[in-house]
Amino acid sequence: MEEKSFVDPRPPFAGLGAKAPETLFGALPTPCYILDEACLLQNGRLLAGLSERTGCKILLAQKAFSNYDLYPLLSPYLAGTEASGLYEARLGREEMPGGEVHVFSAAYRKDEFEELLLYADHIVFNSPRQLARFGPRAKAAGKSVGLRVNPRCSTQEGHALYDPCAPGSRLGVTRAAWDAAMTPELVSLLDGLHFHTLCEQDADALEVTLAAVERDFGDVLARMKWLNMGGGHHITRPGYRIGLLEKCIRAAREKWGVQVYLEPGEACALNAGYLAARVLDFVENGGITTAILDASAACHMPDVLEMPYRPPLYGDGEGDGYPFSYRLAGPTCLSGDVIGDYRFASPLKENQLLLFGDMAIYTTCKNNTFNGMPLPAIFLWKVNHSLLPLASFGYTDFKERLGSGRPLSFSGGSSESAQLDPGFGKK
Ligand SMILES: Cc1ncc(COP(=O)(O)O)c(C=O)c1O
């Protein structure tokens, strides 16, 4: 396979056109993330079309993608942002200022709640207890108040880590818990209900889930202003059944008269980014050749180990045309810092550039500096094919998360509690 004439047509690499990664990105320092502006725009347009046709409002779930330099690009297509707590709520308010800010947290903190009220428009609680504790204050501040429900409907198998409906889940109020704790006063605080039960799923799973929501909470929904159907909708994936999603949204609107919200993370930035890495070395053991890269699964693509999954790699394939097998792995001390096993048309070479696909989501917002690994720089590959550096990191970013070496002021605690050493930080 001659790389220059090779075109990888798979969705994670469709944005590259007929250009080889080395030609496009060979000048960049590795490892680095490259966000693809054209693909982000394409996702934005698709989501905006859905909103226009159905009247639903779509929020960016920032936990998946919070590269805020791109918020101005995405904001014309979205109604706002979704946050998991104070910092994301503030980021959404600051960086997508015209949009709504919705927040859901499994539990809010008393010492953060007043500040949260400055940023959030919708506040979704996870339990009747938290609703009782903070709901009246949120309401008095003019916020739209919601409760997350758990429709006890698992639509994915063998994936408890990502299944909020797994047995014993702490996420969302079941109907039994509702019946046990929801007084008329608490119900009167509510403007809407929220559920999030899907993960990288199609609209058929939503259809099944909606029937379960209706079974458990249909009577309540008739009294609500909005229904937030969470994330996990893989709307921008090729072949996604968008017609069925539209049917689900319209059915909810017609049945309960609610404003429907969706808060996808993945779908906003799906297949809209890459991680570029180079081969540092090869190691042979037991018939397996491992290529050690300057990128790490554990540090730079943690979902590869957490989910786990094998990320798409430009130019890998199956069958007779791909006779050269390698295990790709990171340079850290972790034995399991393995990205996956891949097959190539020609032998890998030292310093060769490798390009992993679909790397805009759950990467830059989730990476870490374990082993003192550098954080990859972030570039934007613009529609005009120029490359814009968005962020770069160095030793200080690693060091400053671990300490300061300076005296810090500390207030709080009682005379009984441990006291700071007055010499702390003095060198
Ligand atoms: C409450 C909530 N909303 C939205 C999302 C975004 O999900 P996804 O990125 O799979 O679309 C998540 C993901 O965990 C979530 O927990």
C-alpha cells in the first residue's frame, strides 16, 4: 500500500479526504490532538436540522467535549450547554454566553450552590432529598427545576459502567423512591423531568426507554413543562435512525405538551478529531511485536482502557492486504497501557506518524499526566486547511497540579483539627 494514494474512507477519517496524515500533520509536535473544524460544523448542521424539524432543543454535554475555543463555532447550532457541576456550568456561561446552561449533578454542595445559581438556568436534582434541600432556593432565584428519573430500563448489555439503569444505580429516582418521598410540595417545585440512560445508542433504544418512562412517570409528565432525554444518542453517526428519533420527540411533545431537550456529548463532536502519535520503538515477545508510541492509552485516551474499546487507526485493515501485525502501546510503566492490536499493509517504521480517529470526545477533557507524561498540544484543523494551535502544555502543567512549593493561606477547621505547619512552603 502506497500511503500517498491511499484513502481511508471510514467515518473517523472521512474528513481527511485523499490526504495522508504525514502530508497533513507531519509538521506538528507529537503527541497532539487535532480538532477537525469541517467535521464539527457538519455535526452542528445535522443537530440544528433536527431541532428545526422537531422543535427540540439540543445542548452540548461538556463532559464529552469542552474545547471552548470551538463554542462560538457550535453555538449557532445549539441551544446551550449541559454541565456536571460548578466548573462546567461556569465554562458554559462564560464561553457560550447566549445559550442556556443546564446542570445535573448526583449531589450538589452547600458551599457551591449560591455560585451555581449565577451560571445555571436549569438545575436538575438526583434525589427528593436534594430537591428538598436546594429546590426552594433554586426556585426563588428564578431557576427551572428538574428531577432526574430512573425508568429502570437497561437497553445495553454487559456495560454496567455506562448503564445508569444497572441494578442498584445511584442515578435517578425510581418510581418506588418517588412514591416513598415525593410530597405535593416537592412535586410543585418541579418544572421538568430528566432521564439519561443511553450510551452510543440508536433511536430504537430511546423508543423502548420512552415507553418505560411513560409506564413509570406518564402521570407526572402531563404536569411538566419540559422533558430532558439526556445524552447517549449517537445522532451524527452514519446510519443513525434520525426519523425514529424525530418520531419519539414529536410523540413526547404531543402526549405531554413538553419542551424536549437532548444533551448529547459524543454526537456533537463525533468523528471530529484525531490523536497524532509517532513510533518510538519496537519490542518482541512471544511472537507479538509491540510498537511503543509517544502517546499513551492511560494518559491520552483513557476511555480505551475504561470502556474498553479499540480506537480507529488510519490505514489499519483486515485480510491479505494487511499482513503486518503490531500491538500499539504507550510508553508508561503500566503493563496494560495498550491501545490495541492492528494490521498494516507495510511494516511500521520508527518515527512513523500514526493517526487515531474519533479523538475529539472524552479525551482532552479526560487526559492526565500519570508517569509525568506530557499533555498533548491541541490544534484546530480549519476548514481552509490551516492549522491553529489552541493550547500547548509543558512541565509546569504537570508540576502545578501536584503542589505549589509556596505557603498557601488556609482558613477553617477548629482548634481540635489538624493545623497547618507555619513553615509550610518556606524553603
Ligand atoms: C446526564 C448526562 N447527560 C449527557 C451525557 C452525554 O452523553 P454522550 O456523550 O454519550 O452523548 C452524559 C454522559 O455520561 C450524562 O451523564
